[in-house]
Amino acid sequence: MSFTPATGAPADTLDWEVSTGLTGYDAAVARMQARAAAIHAGMENELVWLVEHPPLYTAGTSAKAEDLQEPERFPTHKTSRGGQWTYHGPGQRIAYVMLDLTRKHAALPLRDVHCYVRALERWVIATLAEFGVQGEIRQGRVGIWVVNGGEEQKIGAIGVRVTRWVTWHGLALNVAPDLSHFGGIVPCGIREQGVTSLRALGVEAGMADVDAALRRQWAPIFG
């Protein structure tokens, strides 16, 4: 695993990094915790960290044991983010976002976690729009959805943690993962709808293309 600066990133108090290869989940959590503490202490800049993980399942603070349907399929990790079960793996862009919510970020109210989550959703929707995909939100369901063949399918998951007003964890956007890997869980506790990806929707975008779109769409939402 190595870190490289993402080009075109905002300056001043925000850093962008893209990790090459696959980042271990426990190592990612440890790094996020350390960075969040350093941001709170005023020792480090805020950070958007883009990674891919090896295949694994994570259980958020609301996860139900019965929603892990194939416990031996991939490693499982209990995590402190909000939400339920989700899958991470190659072909999925993970954006770990570490921001100090006591600082000004465009029009976001200070210390407002709800508005922060909604801003993450808008960020994903704006990114998807660059590829001709209409992302939508649903009342009572955190995350990003598309309508595909009359069926609602999830393309982006969001799960955050806030410690001393510094955010960590973030979002997962399905670029081109193996969608069959979601079959070992009930994703986000929702049985009625499936999951999809840019590739499944016919968009042959590479990870670098998605990263560039994420960078372009950051400033209009977060400043």
C-alpha cells in the first residue's frame, strides 16, 4: 500500500490522498482514528482518503446478526460507523472523509451531522451525474439509489462516525465490484432492493475517472 497525492485537490486545510493497491480494513481504521485525533488537536489538515479494500464485510453499530448470511465467505469486521452490514471490495471506491465540523465548509451548518450526511449524498449524486447516471435519495434510507429497469438499486452506501466533531469513515461507491459478493449479507438491512454499479449500468468508467469526478464535485458542496 502506498499513498499518492490526488491532483487538482483543494488547498489550505484539506489534503487528498489516493492509496494504490488494496488497503487492509484494520489499518484503515487505525489511520483514520489517528488522523481524526490530529485534526482535532490542530496538528494535521483535514483529509479525503480514497482507497479500495480486499473483499470483506463490515458491521455498523445497527447491524443485526441474522443479516450476515454467509459468515465464512469473507472476513468480517465490527466497526464504529453508523449503519448496518455492508460489503467492501475491489472495484468499489471508498472515500474516507475526515473533516472538522467546527470549521466552515461552504454552506454547511457547523456541528450538524445530519446536514453533513446529506452533503455526502449530494456529493455522490453530483459525481454520478458526470457519467449520465441519476442518483437519488430515499426518505428513511441513507445512501444513493438508482432506478434500473423499474427496480430501485443501491449504488452508494454511507456510514459515518463523528468524534469530538471530527468526521471519519465515509462512503462507498460501486464502480465495478463483483456484485455477487453482496449476497453474503443483507446490505444495510434492506431486503426489498438490490445493488448495482456503474459497470452494471453500462458505464465503463475507471477508478481514476471516478476519482477525478469526485474531486471536481467536492468544491461546490464542501467549499
